[in-house]
Amino acid sequence: MEKKLELTFYGGTGSVTGANFILREPDGLTLMFDCGLTQGEVVCDNCNLDDFPYDVAAVDYLFVSHAHIDHIGRIPKLVHDGFRGKIISTPPTKDIAELLLIDSIGVLEKEAKRGGTPPLFGREDVERALSVWETAGYHEELAIGEFKIIFKDAGHILGSAMTEVSYGAKKIVFTGDLGNSPEPILRDTEAVGHPNYLVMESVYGDRAHEHRDERRRLLEDVISQTYNRKGVLMIPAFSVERTQLLLHELNAMIEEGLIPPVPVYLDSPLAIKVTAIYGKHKSYLADEALQSLTGGKDLFDFPWLHRVMQSEESKRIIEKPAPKIIIAGSGMSNGGRIVHHEKAYLPDPNNTLLLVGYQAAGTPGRVLQDGASEVELMGESVPVRARVLTVSGYSAHRDKDGLFDFVAGGVDTLEQVYAVMGEPKAALFLVQRVRDNLGINASAPEAGQTIVLDF
Ligand SMILES: [Zn+2]
């Protein structure tokens, strides 16, 4: 007998952030995929505080693709609001999520005070979420009712997973975010396999990254220029993956004698803590990285690297002579220590701001990327005379061809592709390409849209 499931897109439609999807078995189980924060969108303001538009207590399982905040940020609120099910992710995802969620409590409390609203969640909510959070490795089959579920390596950040759901005679895959493979630290994104339905990210659906050699040359050039100008190079970076990749790259460039000796300040306690998690989950690393580690090498350490934990130390970076490189969060300059450095150094034309990650619409990072001559940081207008450069080659996401090739791998079985987690232009570009070149039905769903799928 033909079975049916209902798929509803509650978040991550028309925007990169806020991933939240639900698959319902009529009169049966309710499975949720990711429960992320909406970040930086002008339309949102306080939307993360809104009630969930469904019965939270009816959700039986939440599968978490990876530990980025736009995929996990509302989990503590979900638990607070009555979720009584189980949360399941890979072990590194749980560890990184714990760090990131606990770390965000302070920021949320400050924001709440400023806005006169209650904080999104507190420590108790995070602890309750962790107490119902179980883990499964890649390819460990979970049998849940009539569902069979496995995680596959998405190659995006440490522990990142696609979730493959088999039900009746068919399969649906939720990609989470897909990595920019090959990368030196992580294993390659696995093939899509043979699903019938695909809910896939489309962050860079309409854009290409530089070639790998090109990204390294760009980084080399900007470091040499910083050295020659006695300037400051600021790199806003996400604490997970981008920072580790940059440290790994700088390490390699120093060993090969490609860059002059510029001190590097890793001004992020969170990134320092996340880096330690990489050592704990060695089996999730690429072979090359694993070999270096077992050979006794520290993947992310090199001379001239200063790890800055205390905020007093962070404040003293300004006294250190230029040239210097500062890597700090947040990746979109909407908070964190990078904002203090930007206030100090953006007004000077000898300095450079290097953007290596995605800058969501509405964030200061996006304003800077778009070439603004001034930017508002912590309620203050700051003139921008420093150079602002973007290197997309260090992105943790596949670019337009990478995404297309990924879908093309499933052409024999795919009946329908849903492009999510992209701004409308990017999602629609991918949709059109999949329809025209692969002959597969594709669409960019709208917020709240429900689709009945045959299984
Ligand atoms: Zn991500």
C-alpha cells in the first residue's frame, strides 16, 4: 500500500538561516530536522522569540545536521516550550553545540536587556536539551518506527551530517549544509546516494568560489601587503571550521616560507575551545590531518600564533605593534571581539578587513562587503577607510557548480528537489539549473508550505 508523509518548511525558506523542517507520518511519528536561529535578516528583529508555529510537544525526534547556530540556536527554546522527544546528532555535533549554546547565553542576556525582551534561553534550557540529546556515528542505522535513518558525512564542519530517511519504498535526504570539499581537515562530502526527494541547501546556488590555488595566493598577497604597509589584517571568522582552516593554512604557508613573520592573534576563547574538540574526535578528520596529528604535529599551531583567552589580553592587542593579523568572531561582525578591532582599525587605509565567510543580509559584515563608506558598530558610526576584501574560496559551503554536481549524482532516482537555506536569488538559480539540465522537478518552497509526499 502506498504511504504518505507530510513535509513542512518552517524555516530556512527564502533565507540562509533559521533551518527548521518537519516530516509527519499521518497518525504516527513527527520528525524534525534542525531548529536554527534566524540571523541578521532585516525581516526578523525578534522573530526568534516568537512561539513555534506548531505543537512542540507533538515532535518525537529532532535530528541535528551540524552545530552552526543557524541550525541549533532555537533548540533550548524548543525544549523550554514543551519538546519532550529525543535529539539525535553525531558526537562532535553534540560537543560543539554544547559549547556554542552555553557561549551564547551571555550575549542573549545582554541583547535581552538592551531590547527589553526576555532572553531566548538560559543555561537550564541548554542543560535540559543536552540531557535528551543522543548521538550516532555516520552510517549507524537508527530504526525508529517504520523509519530507517542514517547520517552521512556532509564535509561542512566537524561532525556535519546529511540525514537520509528511508520510509516505505522511498528515501528523502536532508542535506544540512554541504562542505566545500576537498578540504585538508575534513573528509569529502559523501555522494547524495539514491534518494527520491532531496531538501538541499543553496547558500551559494548562484555564485562560484575562487579556485583553491587562487584563494591561497590571495591570502598570501594580503599578508605580504599587510607586512609591507605595517598594517593590521582583521579576519572575522566563525569559531567552527573557518578558524581552524585558516590556522591550518597559515601553518602550511609558514612551513613553506611563503609569508613573512607576522604575529597572529587568535582572539576568540570560543574558537580556542572548539579547536580542542577536533583533537577529541580524531576519527572524524581527513586522513591527511589524522596522519599529521598521529605524527605528533599540532594541526593548528605555529610560531607567532598568540591564543588570546582573557578580555584584558584582548584589549591589549591594540598596544602590539603592526604589522599584525587578528582573527576573531563573530564571522558576520554582529557581535564578539572583532567589533572592537573593527572600530579601532577600519578608519585607517593601511589596514585590511578580509571576509572569508558568508555575510547574511542585514549584518554589519554584509554592509562592509557591499562597500559602505561607514558602518554602524555597537551603536556607533565608524568610517571605513581600510580595504575590505572577500575571499570566498575559504567558504565552508559548496559553490554553484559544487551544488549542481551533488544533485546530478542522484539523477537516476530523484523525483523532486527542494532548494532551501539560500537567499531567493541563489535558491531559484539552483532550481532552474536542476530543472533545465537534469530534468528533475525542483522548487524553492515558501515559509510554512506543506507538501504531501508519496512513499
Ligand atoms: Zn553551517
